[in-house]
Amino acid sequence: MRKLRISIIGIGSWGTALGIHLLKNGHQVTIYGRLEDNIVQIKNERLHPFLPGIEIPEDLKITGDLKEACNNEYLVLAVPSPYVRDVVKKMYRSGFGKKTIINVAKGYEIESGLRMSEVVAEVTKGEYDYCVLSGPTHAEEVAKGLPAAIVAASDNIELARQVQQIFNSETLRVYTNEDTLGVELGGSFKNVVAIASGIVDGLEFGDNAKASLITRGLYEMKQLGRSLGANPETFNGLTGIGDLMVTCMSKHSRNRGFGEKIGRGMKSSDILEASEMVTEGVYAAKAFYLMSKRLNLDLPINEEVYKCIYEDKKPLDCFKDLMRREMKMESE
């Protein structure tokens, strides 16, 4: 494959890990960061504060000029979902025009209930090619070149195949999917279930409780997916079961870690104030809570996570209420 010019919009751990990976794949890579202090530190030290022990290659260009970054052919959108709209607006004003956007943010916009693909389309008036890259991939492991698999999804399957070619390697196997809706939904909803799994850890409920919670979380993901028109089979794949497993169980998962702190008695507001990184599940829980009310859907795990975070409901009371729900068939 020919050498491509690719920009990573966002200098967080995931964007940086992908930049290192793409450089190894032979592409010319630029990473854009917003904060000058971060840029100077990473440029000088060639180390990332959230990727300990990973050396950032000298060939990986780092810039604070968004217009310069947007000159490249492919733009990897690697900012947290709450900031996607504002960042894309700035990109659009920079005159980036008709480009290929590869989004790796996993989230929904809270008030609008829009997926990231819909946010990007709304801001750019559809003047883009869009693909989402999602799956069970922790930045720390991808940056080290440890084996992983991921999904490139687009309504345009030829574009998904292009992205597959760009990212696929001996250490990162890329699959394609046409169900953009399902892939984006799975990548976001699993963060809510991961917070609930962390609460299980914090309460020391054990493996049985966590396995049950993950399984019922998958059921809620599928219920929501069906109501929105996603392909249910998508949730049996990497962006459903796969991402659920890694995010709910991994020591690297900030969503699981956030939930564990709640389970140990900390308030969500205090945890968020002390954190330097965005916990996507916090925003997703509210977005899906509002969505469930609009759609008249019963999403009990999501609702209890929402109440833990936004209403300071005690975690133990949340799980008691889950266990006391009306008895029903497993398929209900």
C-alpha cells in the first residue's frame, strides 16, 4: 500500500498509540494537540504521560496547528465524545473540506442523543467520508505492539476496506462491518456496563455477580440496538462482546476503575474532579438514560448506573433494586 499522509486529531493515549501504529505501518503521521504545554513536553521527552515506558518515535510529527494537521488526506478523530462537535467545527472552519474522517471516539452526545457519525455529518453538512474504528483495544497494549483485533465500520463498505488496509498489520487485525450504528452503539454502551462492573469490584461481590452483570448488559445493548435499527449480530462481535469483556475486566479500563471507586464509597463528582482523563461511560449513561425515556425502553443496568453517578444513589441500593426486579424469562 502507498504511503499515506494521516493526521491524528487528539494527543491522548489512544490517538498517540494509533499514531505509533500507523508509523510502523509505513505512513507519514502527524498528531495534533490543543495544549501547548503537553505538546512541548511530549516533543522534548518523546514520552506520553499516559503511556508509561513507550518511546514516541522522532518521525511522529507533533503540532499545535489544527489547520496544518487538516491538510492531510486522512483525519483520525481521537478526542473524547463530549468535545467532538466543537473540534469538528474548528476543523471545518479550517477549511479541511472533503476528507476522510476515521473516528475512534466511543460515545453519544448527551442532549441530542446523536452518534458521533451523526454529529460529524451535521457539522460538516455531509462533506466527508466517514468510518468508525472500534473494538477491544487498550491504548497501552496497542502502543506496545501486542496482538489485538478491531472493526472498521462504514455505510460505504469500500471505505471500510480502505481503512482496513491502512490499519491492518501483524499485530492489529482489522475486520470490516457495514453496521455503523451497531458498532458505534456497542462501543459506547459497553462503557456503562464497565462502570457497573467496576462497582461490583468495589463492593467485592465476586465473579458470579460480574458475569451475570456483563451478560445482562449485553442483553440491554441488544435491546437498544434493535429499537434503533442496528444488526443484532454486530453485538456478538468485537464491538459488542469483545469490547464488553476487555472494558469490564481490564486493569487498564478507566470506566471499570471509575466504577470501582464508586463501589468503595467515593462520590462520582470527586472522582471526576481528580481525574486527568475523560471517562466516557459517565456521559454515555446520561445519554442512554434520556434516550430510554424517549423510546420507552427498560434499561435497568444503565438506569442504576445513571442514578449512582447523577443522583448519588448508594451503589448497594442500586444492586439491591436490580435483584428485586419483577421475575421474568431470560429472553424478556
